[in-house]
Amino acid sequence: MKKISLYIIPIIFLLAVSGCSGFYRLEKSTNWEELYEGANKYYNEGEFNKAIILYDKVLPVIRGSEKAELADFNYAYSHFKLKRYIESAGYFNTFYQTYNRSPMAEEALFMNAYSLYLDAPDYNLDQKSSHDAVNAIQIFINRFPESDSYERATAMIEDLQVRFEEKAYQESLLYLRLTDGLYPGDFYRACIINFQNFAKNYPDSKHNEELGYKLVEVSLAYGERSVFDKKEERLKEVSKYATQFKRKYPESKYLGAIEEIVKKSQTELLAHQKVKKEYEEELAKANAENDAAKSTDLEKDK
């Protein structure tokens, strides 16, 4: 057994060296046909890094020839197989723009969209690339509505829409957390606008009931902390939001809590209206006394 292993190890080493030396010899070649065949060979064998190196050398030479079409397609796929999705998206898109009548054009346009989809981040990161992916998928669907990949494309869009929805939901909760900071007033208003926009943008979201409840809750806190002149108007909005919620979710688990919020807002509103009335009466009295004093001064001047 030891003798056999002693023979096998050198053989394996020689094969590896000869394989490497074959690639390095090919890499230095100036024979474009040899480079082209070698690039395709490494591509078919799954040696995508080596294929890319050789395609990089041969593609400028064969550009415009019949061989360039397959080389460009394999070049894009080589990047995709290595999970270089941004690069592969660009190369597949270039292929489609260059060879839009090719039998591989449909696949190239789909792979452009699919590469962007795979590069799209989780919901908690910036979603610009996700929007780019949606646009690319939509272009594919519009141009190839009968494609076998149509259902895959629509499933990809649905998945990305879920990420957008989750991102928007987390942003809504972030505004809510910021109301505990030093300047809650601005964030209460931002919460209200954000919750309303979420419901408009994602009318079928599972989060709408929760955010609808939080809208009522936040509107009370906003009203309680508002300046005197805005307090009455904002406290009245609590009942408006509560009515909208009860109409939309008549069986909601939040109904009891919302009733308590409405009661509290009504108590706060009545107290405010009482203070406001007293203030207006005092102001009217002070104005009357001031007018009377001015009238007396005028009489004395005569």
C-alpha cells in the first residue's frame, strides 16, 4: 500500500502541474482561435475564472464576428456562476442590447433581471438595487409575456415587494421609537403621516391593523403635547381615526384599547375647552376694561 501511494502522489502532482502549465501556455498565446476554443473548453468544464481570463483576451479580437455572440453569452454566465451578480447583470444587458434578435436574447434579458434580483439586499438595508431589479424584471415581463420564465419573474417581483413592505413597516416603527426622544412633537406628526402613507402604499399588508391602532394611539399623544392653539383640533382627530379603524376592523383585538384612548381624548378635550373658554372670557373682559379705560382717557382729554 505504501509503494502504491508513493507512485500515485507524483502522478497527481504531474497532472496538476501539466493542467496549470496548459492554461498558462494558453494564456500567453496570440492565436485567437486557440484562445477561443480554450475559453469555451474551460467554461464547459466549470473553470469560470480561467474562462473569463481567456475571454478577456479573445473578445476584443473576435468582436463583430459570428463567434462573438456565444463568447459574450458565456462571458456573462461565467460572472453569474461566480456570483458576481452586478457584473453579470451588466454583461447580460449588454448582450441583449447587442444581440436582441439572438435565440439567446430572451434568456439574457431574464438573467439580467435575475442577477439584479439575487444582488438585492435584505429589507433592513438600502433598497435602491431592489428597485433596479423590479424595473429590470418588469421590462422582461413586458417584452416576453409568453416566456416560460414569466411565473418566475412575477414571483421575484412579489418577493421584492414583500421586502419593500417590510422596510416601510420598520421605518414606521423607527418613527414611533423616536417619539421617546428629546423632541417628540415632530416625530408624532411624522408617525401619523407615515402610518397613513403605509396604508395607502400597502393596502393589503398584514401590518395595517397594528399600524392603524398605533395611529390612534399616537394621535392622542400628539394632541396632548400640542400647543394651545392646535390642541383642540388634534384631539378631535383621535375620534376620527378611531372611527375609521372600527369601520375597517370591526372584530379587532385592539377595539377595547381604542375605546380607552377615545375616552381619554374626550376627557382631555373637555378640559382643554373649559380652559379655552375661561381664557377667552378673561381675554374679553380684559379687552372690555382696556376699551373702557381708553374711552375714559378720551373724555378727560376733551
